[in-house]
Amino acid sequence: VEKEMIKDGDVDEAFDAKRAAGLVGELRRSFDSGTTRSYEWRIAQIKQIAKMMEEKESEIFEALRADLSKPKFEAYVSEISLTIASCKHAVKELRKWMAPEKVKTSLTTYPSSAEIVSEPLGVVLVISAWNYPFLLSLEPVIGAIAAGNAVVLKPSEIAPAASSLLAKLADLYLDKSAVRVVEGEVPETSALLEQKWDKILYTGNGRVGRIVMAAAAKHLTPVVLELGGKCPAFVDSNVNLQVAARRIIAGKWGCNNGQTCVSIDYIVTTKEFAPELIGGLKRGLAELFGENAMDSKDISRIVSSRHFLRLAKLLDEVSDKVVLGGESDQTQLKIAPTILLDVPQDAQIMQEEIFGPLLPIITVGKIEDGFDLIKSKPKPLAAYLFTESHQLKKDFVRDISSGGMLINDSVLHLTVPGLPFGGVGESGMGAYHGKFSFDAFSHKKAVLYRSFGGDSDVRYPPYTPKKLGVM
Ligand code: NAD
């Protein structure tokens, strides 16, 4: 990589391991000075993030347009307003989160009191992905700051306009001595990963997740891995089809055109209901994006040629299964919302996360027959069910393992700050959002307080048979 990637300090040489070590050393000195621990510093920084999102709204829209053609409304809802909501939530709750939590003690320690004290971990690293470049960068940073850490953010180079804007704005709005943005590709990220961090939160694919975890293991650094997977949606015939179809469409094509970690990857429905469902989706798509979705301004484009070609290849293998859409335009990196019916399970489209506007529908005899299909695949980040049946809801929640779950809608569970957001198995480990972010970046220190009173002989030698009797 010839071009200058780091924006902290406007220095021209490459960001290598030596410079990464220097940066970590600088932030560690700040952390050790105690600055980041104070409640006031944490609140001030989080408020600055909210202010930055409010004041720089138009620059943020412009970056998201340049990187993804993200429609303004979508950009506002999924990046700006969610980030501001996280800031507000943290500001409101931080005192409570920071307060030591009293716990009961046991007879063995009587008399005593005990509490769990949340302490910052130190200097942490956040590596984020390109699809929601502001939200996925700032949401973990809010957690890291709320917990009192110094933090380095490495945004994704695949969304270069957002990455450089984040670097510029962090410089302007945040305390440089403890919050930094390092831009870069693989060499810069590798240089960062060589360093000793107190925690790493990585968002992206599982292949790189393994690289991050291996690098962290060298220093015994704990990790949160926010990965992806194939998120299924089960659609029962017992639904309000019009509402279900709109919610499926909103969660698939209305969320970055399917380039979302929790967007619906494939649908499972019954053979009988499939034609009705496809009809409902067709009508809904025409209503929301017009008769020709390729011309719609309300849909994002594919992020890069590499991803466009990857999706085109997935589609090509099963092009005879297309029941809607299938059009694409490489010059504009656009692929139409595309529905495919009963693609074979061994086709590549059913083997890897699609992460784009292609939506296979798999049909089964009864909805429950599809449970085995999910269980035969790695555990997804999210699983969805559309039904009015209470029994089916209960069975689904009990039998299907996934990072999160949402009944009768898609994607929206991640907007509830009281719910942990994270994967299980191959969709990741650890969780964040709301207090879970604070916890992810805190050490829960166990503290027991005793006084000098009430000292009993029982625990001390000599260990006489009589003492054993007391125990
Ligand atoms: P990406 O290409 O932006 O990569 C993510 C980060 O990894 C970037 O910052 C990148 O610089 C870094 N990276 C890439 N190669 C690296 C290497 N060899 N060594 C070190 N770092 C490296 O994003 P992506 O992986 O294409 O993102 C899509 C994937 O992320 C999908 O699987 C999606 O489901 C998942 N995702 C998960 C979440 C979540 O919250 N769980 C959110 C968004 C995306």
C-alpha cells in the first residue's frame, strides 16, 4: 500500500508496527494518568459523539452516498439516529452502570459485604466493517468510552469516504489523547494487531475474525467477535401477508440492499404457501421501490466491484431458479432485488452468507421440517419467524440457536438497547449494545470487605477432629 493511510498527526510514513506501538504507548500513558476514568470525561466524550453526528449530518450523508449510494432516509435511521440514541442512552444510564453492584455474601465470610466493581480494561481496539461504517464504528467506541477506556478505532477501508470522515471528525470532536482513529488496510490492521491490547472488538467476516483472535491469543487479549452468517426467516402461512412481506422487504432490500449482517439470507416456507408469499413480496416490492427497482433512488448499491462479481457468480450458478429480478448493471454496481425458488442446498448461494439483494426461498412440507435445515448449518447471527401460531413461536425459540431472534419482523431487535447484540458459534462471541457494551469493555472486579470482628478459630490450624465436625 503506497498511499498514506494514517490520519492521526498527518505524518507521511507508513503506519507500521513501530508506529502502532508508539500510538498504543501514548494512549496507555493517557489511560494511566486516570483521565479516562472520570465520569465527567466519559460523559463529555459521549456527548461530543452525539454532537458530531448532529452537526456533521450532511457530510455523513455525503460519505454514505459516495461509498454505498445509501439513501438519505436509510442513512439517517440506521447510522445517525441509532448512534445518537446510543449516546443518549449511555449518558442517561452511565451513573447506574458505573455504580458497584452489591451482592450477598456467605456464612463462610460472615461478617462481610461484597460488591462487583466495574473497572476499565485499559487501551482497547475496535476494528469495524464497511456496511454501516458510522454505527459499527461508533457504537463500540461509545461502549469503550463509557467503560473508561482509551480506544483506537480502525474503520473499514472498503468504505473509504466514511473512514476518512471518521478520522477527520474524531480529531475535531474527541480527546485525541485517548481516542484515535487509524485508517488502513491489511498492513495497517496487522500492525495494530501485533500490539498488546486490553480488548479487541472486531466486526466483519469469520475468516478475518480468526486472524484477529489468533493475534489476540498471543497477548491473552480477550475479544468480542461480531461476525455474520446465513440468517433464515421462517414464514408460516398463518400470517398477515401484507405486513409480513413489507417487513421482509424492509429488512432485506431496505437495509443496505441486503448488505447487512442481520438481513434475511434465505426464507423457509411451505411448498403450499410459497406462491402466495412470492406474490406478496412482488406486490410489496413494486409498492415500495416502483416497478423497476433498478431505477429506485431508495436502494443502496453494491459496495465494490469485488462484491458485485461475487454476487453475480452466486446468481449465475442458479439463474434458472429466479422468479423475480435477476437484472444487474456492473457499471453502476447495481443488482435488482432478486427472489429465487428452491435453489439446491449444495449451490454456493446456500453455502456462504449472501450479503446482497439475492433472496432464495426454500420450500418444505411443514414449517417445522425446516428446523433441521438451520441446525445443519453454522449458528446464524439472527433467526426470524413470521407466524400467528403461539405453538410455533414457542418451538422456534426453544429449538433454534442463533445470536438473536425476532418474531414477526426483521432486523429491528438490534435497536433495543436492553437486548445484547452478538453471535453464537460461527456468528461470533461476546455481545454489545447498551449496558452490554459497557460490560464488554469492563472488568468485573470481585471485592469482598471484612472487618476485624467476629474472627473464629475454626478455619485456623491445628485442624482438630472437633473442627471437622463443625464443618
Ligand atoms: P470488511 O471487509 O470491512 O472487514 C472488516 C474489517 O476487517 C476491516 O476493518 C478490515 O480492514 C479488516 N480486515 C480485513 N482483512 C484483514 C486481515 N487480513 N487482517 C486484519 N484485518 C483485516 O468487512 P467484511 O468482512 O466484508 O464485512 C462483512 C461481514 O461482516 C459479513 O460476514 C457480515 O455478516 C459481518 N458483519 C457483522 C456485523 C455484526 O455486527 N455482527 C456487522 C456488520 C457486518
